[in-house]
Amino acid sequence: MKVVVLEHPRLPSKERFNDIANTPLWSCLMGGYASAALEHAGFATTFLDKAIPGATFSSTKENILDLHPDVLCVNAVYFWEQSYALFDFFTDLKQSGFCGHLTLFGFFPTLIYREILEQTPSIDSIAVGEFELTLPELATSLCNNLALDAIEGLVLRSNLNHHIRRKPEKNPDIFPFPKRSELTGTASILASRGCYNHCSFCPVPSFYNKGALWRGRSPENIVAEMQELIDHGITSFYFCDPNFIGPGKNGKKRILDLMERLKPLQITFGMETRPQDLDDELLTHMVEAGFNSLLMGIESGSKNILKGMDKGSGPDKAAEAIQLCRSHGIDPEVGFLMFVPDADLNSLKENINFLQANHLLNRLDRTANLLSHSQIVLAGTSGYTRFAEKHMLHKQGLFGFEAKVDFSDPAVEWVAILLTYACHQVLRSMGKPDSPIHWQKKDSAVSTAINDYLVKLGCSLIEEAEHKNNSCEETPKERCKKISNEINSLLKGT
């Protein structure tokens, strides 16, 4: 029995080029975890990592046909409008002679398995939710010509309406450490599974449990994996857990234990967490252990918007956490949604006021991102269901996985169109090596001028929207042209 685990190529999106919300960050380790689980179960497994720059579906097809596996397990990742290419690849692969069993796993297929199986004949099965036990059972059953319908967590067309969902493993220490295609740079690592909260925009709870569920690996298990990587020369790590610290007193105790074990290793690490999980004692020990970067999920400066997201935290606590981090030498990056469907103009003002008050709009790359991010609504999230029930949701993208949601307030939509357009023009320019604001160049007078322009533009658009009917003579297209000319003038230093 030959098994191939595939991380497929990812094609860049023209419209979503700065959005990273197509899948939770720990998706990057799923192929490695699947490979390790299958190998641990005794199967000859090839980990084919094509989620790299320059990889093509054409060359990937040839690789798979040359390997001639009995089972092909694919971590299917949604990558915006380009996702159609992945399912064209599956069809092409079968038509080109691949006769093995083709199964999908990961966030995307878990959250929309029914539509995939009903509309894609080339897919044989989907491992729903946590897959490290399901995939080896699938391979074992195929190897022994056993029926597949009763495998927990495996969905087929034959059991689409009566499959058994596999319960998440209580102890994540049982999973073998993930295989890795390279051992250079910063290593991603997963110290826990799931999330103890259930924010309306997040697919993590639905993937595991259809609700809040968090399970931490033991400090001993985490350090054992890190030591293996250190032995290969890795000294920089990034914990890609949605909530690295974990809930309550036990969560804090576990992290303090982990930090004591990390201190002798002389490594650096980054992580993601929620504002309410941080305190002075934790940060002191974390910085001593090598902590140097943080993404903090704040999402909004408006209490009402945060309540509607089921965020479970407020802007005051977020501001306190930002100040606390800076007092320990950590300038946090923040997850933030400037525009959400339920927003009104007052919540937009609260957002900008929050960002300015906490000195988060003083660096061009950060400013352009924070002022342009809109809520992305994906199938499987509670927000997707809520907006559908309110008849605000319009399915789009492959299998309707992504949705366009109507703004409750047309004035907010007007501001969103124009400010997002401006920020995207700046971000695209920052990606050009010959641009005066290319991201690798040091801060310049041009960067400062454009940063100030974006902040002033955001404030003025909100004020303008409050005082006039936005359906008047000037169309958004005409206004965008003016904005483009103003940005181009600043880029030229005129």
C-alpha cells in the first residue's frame, strides 16, 4: 500500500492578495501531521509538499502519476477565486490515469463536505475534522478490502446522511510530530488544538467540535518536538495556535511551565493569543524565554461590534494588553476588522479612534492593512449562518464556501469601497521593488506622507458620509480615480 500526502500548489489571488483568512494558520502543518500519522501506522508514505512558490498543478500531476499511489490524501486549502484550479486538477488527475483512492482533509473540505461530494465525482471521500486517526483507518480498510462506511470521521457518498463524526482526541500528545519538507528559517509549531471561544467569523470551532473546545499539548511534548528541530539547526519558532496560552488558571500555569523549559534552549518565538490571556507575570517569563513577536486578536474598537462577533472581550482590555506588551518590549501586530456587515458610521469612528489612540496607524504597512480589512464570511462559521438567516448573505466562490454579505448601512459600504481601494493601491505599490515605499526599504518621507494620507482619508470619508447623500453626482469609480491620482502624486514626491 503506497500513500501520498499532498500539499497542493497555491495560486495567488489578485483581489485577495493581502487577505490571510482563507484558512487558519495551522493549516500549514496539516500535511505534515497526516504524513506522520500514516507513517506511524506502518504505511509507506510520501509527503509531497507543493505549497511552494513556482509549483504548478501540471508538474504536481506528473509527480503523482510517477509515484502511482494507492491512496492520495490532499490537504485541500481554499485559495479564493483560484480554488477552481484545484478541482480541475483532481478531474485531470483521474482522467490521466490515476486509479487510486482520492481523499481530502483539512478545514475547507470539512466545512463544506456535502457540496464537494455531491458536485465532484473525482473525490472518493473526505476525512472530516481531526484526521490523524481517520486516514490510517482508511488506508488499513483499503489495504484489506474492508467496507469504508463505518469509519468514524470519513464521509462518502454512500454515508453522506448518516456518517459518524469522529470525536476530537482528548490528548493531542498522542499524535506523532509532523513531517516537514524543509528545516530552515522559522519553524511553525502547534502547541494546542481548537479554541475555547466561538467567534462568529472563525472556522476553528466548527472544524473540531461545532463549538468551543481547546486541548493543550503538554509542555514536555512540545519541548521534545522543538528539541528535534533545534538539533537540525532551527532556533526560531512560531506557534500557530489560535490561542497559544489557553483558558484560565490552568492555561497560565501550563505556559509558565513551558517557559521554564524553553529558557535554556536559547531560541526565539512568536505566537497568537487574545488580550485577556496576557498579564505581567506571563509576559515577563515569556520574554525571558525568547518571546519576540505577537499577533493579538482584537478585531474592533467598538463594544457593539465585538458583542455581535461573540468576541468575549472589549476595546478597553485590548488597549490595556497593547500597553502591557509594549512595556515588555513587544510591539504587537493586531487582528482587526475595519469593516463588518453590521457596522454603522459611529463604529467606524470608534475603530479609527482606537487605532490612533493605541499608536497602531504610524507604520505604512500596518496602516494600509488595518484600514482595509473587511470581515470575511466563510461556510461553517456561525456568522455565515446568522447572515443567511437575516437574508444578507450571497453565496459565491467554489461551492459557495465564501459569501458576500450586504452592509446594513449603505454609507459604511461607500466608505469601505473607497478606503479599501486606496489601501490596496498602496499595498500593491509596496510589493514592487522599484517603488519608493517597497516593504524592504527603510521608512522614508514618502512612506510617512502616504501613511498620513490614508489616515486622513479614512477620517474624512467617514465625516463626508455623515453629512451627505452618497448617491449624489460623483460615483465611487470617479472618486477612486481621484484617490489614485492623489496617491500617485505622493509616490512621485509631488
